[in-house]
Amino acid sequence: MKSSTNWRPQLVGKLNERHILCVLQAHGPMSRAEVARRSGVSPPTASKAVASLLGAGLIEEVAPPEVVRGRPASLLRLAVERAQVLGVVIDAGACTVVAAALDGTPHPDATRTLATPAAYPEMMAGIEAACHALIARPGVVTLAVGVSLPGLIDDHLGLGVLSPNLHLTDGRTPARDLGAKLGLDAVLVQESRGICLAERLYGQAGGLKDFAVIDVGVGIGLGVFSGGRPLIGQTGHAGEIGHITVVPDGGAPCGCGNTGCLETVAADGAFAVRVSRKLGRLVGIPEALDLVAAHADDFRTELDETARYLAIGVAAVVNLFNPATVFLHSRLLTRDPGFLPALIAATAKRSLPPTLAGCRVLPATGTKPQGAIAAAIRHVTNAVAHGHDPV
């Protein structure tokens, strides 16, 4: 009779492989000796794991930069030439598909954008066609697809539960549907949590255990890392800060069915409404943002009002979660240099001073496409040992 512990060496080996992948993700290309040192395993153990990862095409061995003397050791890096993942962003207005190496770097000329149609089947057909075009790169194996979706999602079912600004995805399983069409593993990620992953892996949140990302666009979303782990909630719906009521009486209707939600007064759409009132004509979000980029001072009143309302949300995040940093993902930050200072000043009036004193408010560098890519890479990494989220 075989011992019930015979499976353990194989599992430990896979866990070592996953750990080495995480080390390369965190620190970039390095020699075999450095891999062993940083991963904390013996050189023979590291060598065995590296050989397995090379054979699987998840990492590559490359020549080091030229040195003056001596014979430099070759470097190990995450696969760039032989493997890729796809990131899919489903959003109101437009959908984006991008291919990236396993280090998260998007490939040049490997982004496809399509207008979001009014019906789910047409949207998925367009995304599938864009994915096929990127999968067709010769000599490259596509390992997984990450799909970013706004609103409430069920992580276990991969289900879009409710997207107040994109109702065509309600009750749909876009990652599962796309994966079935492409014959690939596909994973769904809530878009604000995706931006958190991007900020942690590729942006300014590396090493931070407590931070938040507020995503301002058509709506307002929130992703939070607390104690080094993403805050999910009982049913995976945590973070919908855009739907707290800030105008209790007479507020504008929201896509969630309520009135007076934060995103009705602080999101890009709310700013476009203010610009429309000022100009006496209907102005959409893209035009409103362009007008600010060209003539920010002409819309200072509208910008300041938007900042005051958004500060309610930022202060709530500061007071509730006590983060080291709040990263703000907003197009207004890139259009108007004065928007962030006005927002911080308004936030200071609504936050608990001791809590705000230990918190920075910064522009986010992570993006939605990077979030979808990060979700796909995380899935590939976890699949090595069928383990838990290492992030």
C-alpha cells in the first residue's frame, strides 16, 4: 500500500516553482544564484524548479547586459518571447483587448479597441475577433485571458451581477463565455480590484499592505488592500463606494436604481452635466474632458464642485480603512493640474486629522488594461501549484 504522503514532494516542487515565479515578478530578471538566494531555497532545489519552468515556457534564459570583464551569468526572466496573456477591459463606451508578456509589459501594436455595442452577443463577438487577431502572433503561446468588468461580480461563478452603467452584462459570464470560444483559461476580475493589482504589481503600491484605489470614470469604484490582502466582502461585492447616498433628497437618478449616489455628483458624467449647464448645450464626457484640457480656468467652478463631492468619498475611504495611500484613477487629474490639490484640500476638511496625517493621496499609475493583464498573470502563476492568491 502506498503512503498517503507520496504526493507531498510533487506539491512542494510546484509550490517552489510558483514561489520563483513570484520572485521574478517582484524583482525582475536575475541569475540562477540570485533566484535561489531571494527565494530562500537551496541551489539544487531552485535549479530543479527553474528547469521545470523553462520547460513549461513560463520563464526564459537570456544573455546579461554586456560587462567589462569576467564571464557574466545568464539571466532568468518571465517569458517575453514565447508566451503571452490577454487582457480584456469591458466598459461603458468602449472595450479594449491587449496582449502582454508574462512580466506585464504590453506588446507593441497589440491593442484593439472597439465601441461597446448595445447588445451582449455583439459585444462578445467583437471581443472574440480582437482576441483571435492577437492570439495569431507566430511563435507565441497564449496562456490565459483576464477580463475586467465594472460593477458587482460573483467571483465564484464568474458572473456579472449588477453593473449600473453597463446593464448588458448583468447576469452574464463574459470570462467563461470568452474562454469557451477561445479554448483558453479566462478569469473575471472586478475592474477596481484589477487596478489595485496593477498598482501593486506595476505601479506605486509595491510593498504596501494597506492602500486603496478610487476609480473615477462613468461611475466610481473602489478597490482596497488591507493587511496585504484584497478586501472582497461576504459575496464579493465590497467596494461599491459610488453608491453611497450623498444627496438624500432630490438627488439625480443613478443607474443602480437609487437617487443621489456619490457617482451622480462626482463621476465624469456628473462633471459633464455641469459643463453642459454652463454652456447651455449637451456635452458628453469626452468633450467635457477636452474642454478642461484646453481651458481649465473657464470651468474652475465646475471642477471645484466635482472635487468637493469626490472628497466625501475619499474621506470616507481614509476614515474607514486607514490606508497608507489612496490612489486616484481619474482622467480629470491629467486634464487639470489644479484638480488634485483642490480634492486634497476638500478631503482634509472631512477626514479625521490623525488618520489623514498618515495617508497620501496620489494619482494612480495602474490602468484597467494592466488590471486585466495582472489578473491573467496571477491565474497562470496560481495554476502552477493550484494554490492561493500569492499577491
